[in-house]
Amino acid sequence: MLSTLALSFAVAFVATLLIVRSARLHSKLSADHDFSGPQKFHSRAVPRIGGLGIFLGVLAGTGLALYKLADGRALVGGLLLCAMPAFLIGLLEDATKRISPLWRMLALMAAALLGVFLLGARIDHTAIPGLDLIAATSVGGALLAIFVVAGVANSINIIDGFNGLASMCSIIMLSGVAAVALTVGDQLVAGCALMAAAATLGFFVWNYPAGLVFLGDGGAYFLGFLLAELSILLINRNPDVSPLFPLLLCAYPVIETVFSMYRRKVVRGRPVGMPDGVHLHSLVYRRLMRWAIGSRDARELTRRNSLTAPYLWVVCSASSIPAVIWWDDDAALGIALGVFALGYITMYWRIVRFRTPRWLVLRR
């Protein structure tokens, strides 16, 4: 396993470096030149195809695993095959900036449907009253899996707003999947999760703190798909793992997505897919760092950007750690999920109303 992880990290590290060093050759297609959007916090054109480096790292690790494995080749190879529609549609959006949200959603659903047929990745129990009636049927279980995979993939894309934010949160959550998989003796799922985490770390080195390359939609969709699919497979292959474990594990991006939809549609009366600049990570950037109103030169903007993500790493860990601790306890996971959701809403409410606790505010 160690050789596979080392190869995944090394390939992603080198591939991402090559993307950065060759940016002048492909920047017209790959770089993000838009500095005016509500979620744009960079000061120069940066390649947004960092997901390609992660994909190549996972591809290399998968190839080595397929060569060394005696059993489990169908799961390891099938996982990468199923992820292709999610990764490719995101990469195409990164290059063209013209793929509609509908087509991206359809590609994510197609990837999840492939997972249902090729890997048997259905959700057949949920520990949530009412939903188990749907999950009890094969069609219902497939539909729930498609909904969950597409939702998690989109949620990783939504939190991808600052250097190191989505990538480190993905590493934290993938590590949580691996930890529980190792606890129950599922070496295959653990290996796949750690391989994805290692490849993401190879990208992270160039993304944080300098922001030399961005994850992009391709990377966000790819990581979100792997995270959701591996979580479903972990539950299906190991009945002792609570179906609430991945929900609490991914609580930060999932609640961010659901709350954003509510805020846009109900509070502001806008389409749920319309971008805005009032996500939790945007508020942390603007309101927790008093010195953020100062100089606007590129070095200071990059510094402020990089100091934002650690706040959200803590938020992500606040749900991931309890999920790993109580992975087999439905009641404890449910209570922890409720506490986290309440804490998230309370923190958001206080920050947006300029009532941030003083100990959270970073000063000069």
C-alpha cells in the first residue's frame, strides 16, 4: 500500500508542478482570468486545472494497485472508470467556462449510475425514518445513491473558494473514510481513500499557501465523487458501519450546500444555482480578519486568502472527528450531526451580523 500511496503523491506532485510551470502555454484555456465574480479572491490569472494532477496521481496509483492486487481489481479499476464522467465534464468546464449547470449535473448523475451498475453502490439503508422505505427497493436505493453522489460532488465544488480549502477538507474526509475502513478490516476501500488523499496532497503543496494552481471543477467533482462513492461502498461492504457516518463526516460541505440553497431561494428569492459571495468561507475572509480592509497588493491578497482556509479546516474537523469516533453508533452520530448543524447556523448568524466572537478575529 505504501508504494501505491507514494506513487500517487509523486505523480500528482510532478504533474501539478508541470501545469504551473507551463502555464504560459495553456493559460488562455486553463487560467481563471475573471477577478470580478462574487467568489473570486485571487489577484492574477491562475491555472484552474489542478484536478488533472490529482487525476493522474490516482490513475498511476490505480495502475500499480491493479498490477499488485490479486483480488479487488474490479472495485479499484471500476471506481476510476465510474469517476470519468464527473472528472471530464468538470475539466471541460475549466477549459471552456461554458458548460451549463444542467449538463454538469447530468454528468455527475451518469457517474453515479455507473457506480450503481458496475460497483453495486446503492444505498440500501439510511437510519433516517421514511428514507429506509425508499432504500428498501433496488430502484429507490439507486436513486438515493445518485442523489447523494451528485450532491456531495457539488458540495465540494461549492466550498472550493480559497487556497487549500476544498483540497485539505477532502484529505480530512477521505482520511476519515480510510480510518473507519481500516477499523473494520476493509483494506480495499481504505487503500482507495488513502490513494486519493495522497494524490490530493501532491496538488495541495502547490495550491497552498501560494495559490499557484486551482483545483477547478474537474478536481472538485472528481474528489467529491470518490468521497461519496467510497462512503457508499464502505457502508454496503460493512454492515456495522452506520449509514449516518458519511453524513456527519461530510457535514461541513453538505450543510454549506443545503444552507446556501435555502438562503438563495427562500431568503433572497434567487435561483439556487446563482453564485453569491456570502458563503461561510467568504464571510470568514471578509469579517474575521480585521486587516482584510488594508492593502490590495497581490502579496497581501494571497496572504489573506491563505489564512482563511485554516478556519474552515477546523470546522470540517469538528464533524469529521466525531464521525470517526462514533462510526457505528446511530444515536451518537445523529446527536453530533444536530449539534454541528446548530453550531454552523449560529456561527454563520453571528458573523453575518457582525457579532463574531473576539477570540475568532485575527488582528494585525
